[in-house]
Amino acid sequence: MPFKTDREFWIFVETVLHTSQTAKSLEPKQITALAEYIRSQNCPSLSYEEWLDIEKSIIDSKYNVIGSIATGITQAMGGKMSSKAFEDLRNLDSGFRDTVANLDVNEIEKRLKESKINMPDLTNVLEMAKSFQKERKEFKKIKG
């Protein structure tokens, strides 16, 4: 096993279970049963309390990362930023502007509402993406 500890391995397992399309298609009880099976086969010394602690840390970290991404995109799309942040995001800016033209913003908004996650920065990004798409469409009309 490439991991030095059961805890490291379990962080990996939980990350896979949170990101795998196969795992996402399962019911919560099924995911828990699958996780318990993996734990019993690969790291039985990991306690339930450690499992829960890792799970909570992953969820908290996920929201921190998503918030940072949303803030970064907001800044890249014209929000205020420090010169350091500007350097960090200059590549994101051009890449995002190319990508945002192809986003289905309405679908993203729908999924965000369904998830009941309140993320003002992400909402701002979606509004800016809509605005950018509208401006780009109007520019293309004018340009011919």
C-alpha cells in the first residue's frame, strides 16, 4: 500500500467516495456499507471516531476549497485583488474567459439551488458569467 498510515489511506478512500461518479450514484446507506467494507478489509484499526473526524474534515475542506475557487474566479472576472492574487490568477483569467462562454449557467444555478448550499461568491461568479456571456453575444452580433 502506498500510504504510510491507515489514516492516510482512509483520507484517500473518503476522497474517492466523495468524487466518484459511481459512488455518487449510490444511496447514502450503500455508500456507508461500501466504506465499512473497505475499512474492514484495508484498515480495520481505524476507529469509528477517526472515520467521523476524517469525514468532517473532508467536508469542511471541500467547502473551503469551493469558496476559494469561487473567490478566485470572482477576482479573475474583475473583482478587486492584491497584486499577489493577480499573479496567481492571471492564467485562470484567460482560461476562465474562454471556458465561461460554453458554460450552461442556468444549469449550474439550478444545481446550486437544489444543493441548498449558500455561497454568495459562487452566486456572484454565476451572475458575472451570465453578464460576460451576454456581452460576448452582443459583441459577436455587432462584429458580424
